[in-house]
Amino acid sequence: MGYVIAMAGKGGTGKTTIAALIIRSIKEKKLGSLLAIDADPNSNLGEILGVEPGGSIGKILDDISADPDSVPSGMPKERFIQYRVQSAVYEGEGFDILTMGKPEGPGCYCYVNNVLRGVMAKLIKDYDYIVIDNEAGLEHLSRRTSRYADALIVVSDASGIGLKSAKRINELVKQLKFEVKKSFLLVNRFNKNIENQKLKETGLDYLGSLPLDLAIEELSLKGEPVFNLKSDAPVIKALNSLGEKIWKRN
């Protein structure tokens, strides 16, 4: 079974950028085969990684829901869905990426989603590491992937609203009955101390913080991938100092 790292956090916290940085670190450390899953409807993980994935799970679901007869004669629907999913995996340099895409349309997706969970479970087993960039509501993780993560990283800023959002995400994980081995709070763009009580109230283990790095902001403005960031950048150093807790197998 691959080691699953699930990212979550409200919009604007830098969650997707941190997911991309974690992918960069795992790749550069050569820890094993790596699959990135962009499960945020606002799909831009590929852009931050410098790749342009072709298809998406959302497109596959729409196609099959709109035209069930599109499945080739003599081919079981489960095998056809598996083929389409595998075809949607973009093979990058040192990592592969799969985009989940937009939310479902008005059609019936129950059967396809049930099959898809099985297909995704098999796909995950083919990789040593899987990094899933989720939306705050964890919709894709709930409906379309196995409800499991070795490490859940909830990204927040240092504001009271951000920490309350982190707490709600942690509560949602429990309500949805996800099996999570380690749940962490990571505070982004911050280099001061936070009141311990506020951290404890999230119900998450405090992993640490990442500093505001102007080099990241500049890359974002230019639309450049995280791989263009220098290895001695403050945010890279800070993440690598925390990394063992994130990607180390117990």
C-alpha cells in the first residue's frame, strides 16, 4: 500500500503550493515512485508543478454518465473505467499526476463513483507515495478515493479564522469516518510563536510553521513552477526540517 499524504485547508492558505513543495522534496530525495492527485476543483497543482495534465476524472464521469453506451461492446464497465483513469494519468519527470476535475453534473454518478473508488484504491497501490491536494470540503476524498491517509496535513494561516477552519476540517474528517494515522496542523507564512491553547483547540498535532518567502510569491506572480525555487530558499529549508514527520513511514 502506498503512503498517502492528504492536504487540506481553506482557500488562500497556500495549501496547493505546499503540496507541490512536498512533492518536490519527495522527488528530490528519491524516496520512491510518486503520484500527485489534484483533488481541488480549482485545479492548478499541475501548473505549480510545471506540467499540463490532459484529461480528468470529472471528464470521464461526465462522458460515461451522459452516454453509458460509450463503453465498448464486450468490455466490462469496470475495466473500461480503469482504462480511462489510467489514460488520464500524466507521466511527469519523477512523478505522475492525476486531476480529479470539476464537481459532478446533474447525471447519476453513484455506480461510477463506487467503481472509481475501487480503481483508485488499486492505482494507489502502484506507487510508494501519493500526495492528494484536496479542497476544504474533502469532497473527492469522500466520494472518489479510499477514505484513508497515513498523514493529513491541514494548512492554516495564523489568524483566528484560519485556525477555526482547521478545527472544522479536523471535525469533518471524523464525521466522514476517514481512517487517518497522523493529523497535523501546519501554519503557513508565519515566523512567530502562536498561543499554545489556540493550537490545541484545533485538535491537530502542531507540526510547525513555514515562513513567508518572497521568492515563492515572485514565482507565483511569474507563473513559474516550484522546481525553479532555489534549494536554499527559506521555505524549502523549513519544510525539509519538518519533512521527516510528514513522509516518514512508521
